[in-house]
Amino acid sequence: MNNLIVNAHNATTLCEKELGGKACNLAWLSSNNFPVPAWSVLTTEAFSVQLDNNDLRRCIEENIERIDLDDPASVSRSAQAIQQHFLDTPLCLDIKEAIADFMASQPHTEENENARFAVRSSVVGEDAKGASFAGQMDSCLYCRGQDEIEKAVPTVMASAFNERALDRKSTRLNSSHVAL
């Protein structure tokens, strides 16, 4: 696997800044032999690659600057603009290749041929003390195969900038610290 996607075993050497909160907690559970389903995560580096290769970072920064927290409509407009930009932007080739490598690494069994995957967020600080983002971002469940996973990734990435996430006065997401 490359540095854009890691599995439970490889994740144990990484920190929350590289994995996001949810995946960091899963890595701890996995390394301490708690029963968790098999999992892998696109790292925060993958998110940064998507932002940098597709001009998404500029879109996010410009739209966040336009937010007036006393005007709920401005939050809504910015969230919609950012999310639409994510959905209109193709997933970069490096991430597609990382997903392809992940899919190719799965054992070829009849059970795995019909395997379904959940694509969920893992944001740095999402489970931080006093700053829970629980339930704030979207998940895409029951994804089958590479095409469905690739379609789900931008949807989940975009949800890090939904209206609920942008309307937090005391906490702001750092646009480079999202993992899936």
C-alpha cells in the first residue's frame, strides 16, 4: 500500500494528524486486539492531494472567508459552493490508483467478490474533547467495488464542509486534515 491509503496494521505507526480522529481510534483498538472489522483509511495526505491537484483548497478558503457567522444564509451559500465544487471535481489519479491498489490487495474469494464497504469521514479533531463532530459528516454505506468507492469518496470529503460543519463558531476544520 502507498502513503495515501493504509490498513489497520500499517496505521498503528501513524498519528491522528495523518489518520483523522476516527481512524486513529480504530488503529488503537486494532493494535490492542479489540474486535473491529477489517478497515483501511485514505490518509489526510490523500485529502491534501485532492485539494492541491484540483484547486479545491482555493475554493474552500475563498468560501470560508465569505462566511458571516451572524448570517446563516452565508454559511449555507458557502457550504453549498464548496460541496458542489467537490462533487464536480474528478477524483485525482493518485487517489484512484491507491483505491485500485487497495482493492487488488483484497483476497479474491467469493465472499469478497460481493463485499460491501463503508466510506466514512475521519477528521482530525472530530472526536476531540469539547469539539465533537459526531454525526456531522456523511457516510456512504454498502459501496461495492472500486467505482462505487471512488464515487463515494468526494461525497464524504465534501461533507466535511457541510452547513453543520461550517456553522461551528468555536471550531473550524483545518482543510488539510480530513481522512476517509
